Amino acid sequence: MTTLIDLAGHLAAEQTADEAVKDVVAVIAAACVQISRVVASGAISGSLGAAGQINVQDEEQKKLDIITNDILREALKACPAVAGLASEELEAIETAGRKGGFLVTFDPLDGSSNIDVNVSVGTIFSILPAPDDREPNEQDFLLPGRQQVAAGYVVYGPQTMLVLTLSRGVFGFTLSADGTWLMTHDAVAISPETAEFAINMSNQRHWAEPVRRYIEGCLQGKDGPRGKNFNMRWVASMVADVHRILMRGGIFLYPWDAREPDKPGKLRLLYEANPMALIVERAGGKATDGQTAILDLQPTKLHQRVPVVLGSANEVDRVSAA
Ligand code: AHG
Ligand code: MN
Ligand code: MN
Ligand code: MN
């Protein structure tokens, strides 16, 4: 077996406009090693269950939402290259009294509803440029996703894996027993075609007509308009569903639905849709809100939601045309 390059070796070899972004990635990766240990300890460390608080998303927080948020928040605030941060679990941004460097948005624990039943969860992060002449304000975080300088996620599953994109390509690192991230996937690419869709079918009666038409076509199988049978998966952890799509293709949909018509979907633009869209596009896939590329959307609010359709490029196009 060839010697596997580690994350530090990969970062050293990567060409980036600003070397300091590598320090931020290294800090996040180290924090996620710590998170993997507390996630893996589960009931032993008493970290399962509800925290008894409601977050800015109007969700009941899990204890691990808070524990993981604190681990990332402290690590980032101690990093000289980080000027500010925003989190799913924090109502407002937090600044570090610095100018220049980078802004980090993150979802410290994605798929929290799975943590108490031992199903894969993850951490998602997005790194943006900070203003170089002053401390950042909330407005500075509202950049279109195409301006991200890096994005990644960690999936805490049978393997703990970090998937990362800096200036080009998508690379996968597997956490080894000694706490080192070793590159195990050096050319992650999404096949343009698929026969596997991911959607929460229990919301079917609430979807808009085009999504209902598209899914109905898949369900009709080889005797229907698609001429082939489809499989379905829904982990209810975006990180796990996106990771599967990066590994074997597929299409993921969390569309607008009528349950909360004033909210355009469940997933958050800044720390779920944008980082995942950058990774998916860099792997040759597509990511839209059903019509427009996610990365081209102009954010207007820190915790704004967006419908998400992402994965195999040709399939994403079929949803837009449905
Ligand atoms: P989070 O746990 O960070 O709040 O995100 C959960 C999201 C996403 O991970 C997943 O795709 C989706 O919620 C699942 O939603 P449903 O439970 O409605 O299926
Ligand atoms: Mn949540
Ligand atoms: Mn999430
Ligand atoms: Mn979360």
C-alpha cells in the first residue's frame, strides 16, 4: 500500500491565494477530531439528548449541538487568521477584534436528529474572505457562495472523513486511529447520471407541482417516462446524503414546501447549501435552488433558508425542467 499523504502534506502542496486559509482549515480539522471523540462517546459522556433550549432556527437544541458549537467557536477565536464566525447555533456573528483574514460559517452538528439513534451526523464549514481594512460586520458574511475560498465537511460515520475543497478539486481524508487525517480519496467526482434520489417522501403532499412531477416520474420506474427504475435513500443528515452522492452519484432534494410557506425550505444558505454547493460543483455536479445555481444567490440574511437540489448534473437539470 502506498504511503498515504496526510492533511498537512496536502495543504502544503496546495496553491492558494492566501496561505493563511490553510491555517484555518487545519484548526477546523483539529477541532473536528475533538468533536469525533465526543460524538463517538455518546451516552458514556452523557452528551446525548436534548439541551432544553431553542435555537435561533426555532429548533430544540441537542446537548451535542451546543458542545460541538463551543469546540469550534473556541478553536476559531484562537486562530489569528479568523476575523469572525457565524454558526447555526449562534443568533449573531462573533468577531475576534481583528481585521483581514477570514470569516467562517459553520453547522457544528448536522443531522442532530440522528445523534440519539446512532446514525451518521456531520460538521459543515465555509470559509470566506474578511474585509482587510476593518473588523467584520454581519453584512460582510452575506457573500455569494462563489466567493468562498474553501469549504468542507466532516462525516462522523463508520469512518470519520473530512471532505475538502480549497482552490480546485475535492479531496477526502479518513481519520486514522492516531488522530491523523490521511488522504484516501484524491479525485472525488460525481457521475452525471444516477438512478438514486434522496428526498423526505413524507412531505410529498406539501411540494410544489414541478417537484411532485419529477419524483412521480422516478417512482414510475422503467415503464414510466424515465425508462429506468430508481432507488431512494434519506439519511436526514445532509452531510451523509451528500457524501453518498459524492461517492456513488445521486440527487438530493430539500425543496420548498407548503408547511411553512414563508420559509423557502429547511436548509440554511450560508453554512449548509453554499459549502455543499461548492464541493458538489468542484466534483462536477450541480447545485441549484430548483432553478438558479446556489453559488450565484445573493444572501440577504445570516440564517436564511433556501430550497436545495444537488448532485448528478444531468439529473439536477431534469428537476429544473420538470
Ligand atoms: P441540522 O441537524 O444541522 O439542523 O440539519 C438537519 C437538516 C439536514 O441535515 C437534513 O438533510 C435535513 O435537516 C433533514 O430534514 P428532515 O428531518 O425534515 O428530513
Ligand atoms: Mn439544527
Ligand atoms: Mn444542518
Ligand atoms: Mn446543525
